[in-house]
Amino acid sequence: MMINTPKGIELFRLMALRSGLEAEIKGMKKRGKSCYQIIKDEFDLKGNKINVYNKFTDHINELRGIKVLSNFKKEK
């Protein structure tokens, strides 16, 4: 699969940020600015990590033309 359009590249970047946020929710830590903070700053989302993940996933699905609402639940 080749991603060679500006829209495709941006969508890939957003999906990478979403994957990073999912890893942060599950406990992974990193140096520098977190995916959670990048997403909150760029998209002006509010709330905890799980709420931001759900809203961000809905945003990505809207860009892709998918009408499914996300509902991420943290595993215990």
C-alpha cells in the first residue's frame, strides 16, 4: 500500500498519534511531548486520556467517512 497524497499522509499521521495515545493509555511512557498532549494541543480536545482517545477516533473516522462511534475502555 502506498500513501502518496497529502490527505493520505495526514491521515496516516493522525492514526500514528492515535496508536501512540492507545499505548500511553495502556501504560507506555516516552520522553518528550506525549501523543496525548500533541492531540489535545492540535485539536483543542478536553478530558482525560480515554475521553480524548474516543473523540479523536471519532474525528479520524469522520475524515475517513466511517460512521462508527468509538468507545475505548481501559483494561483492568
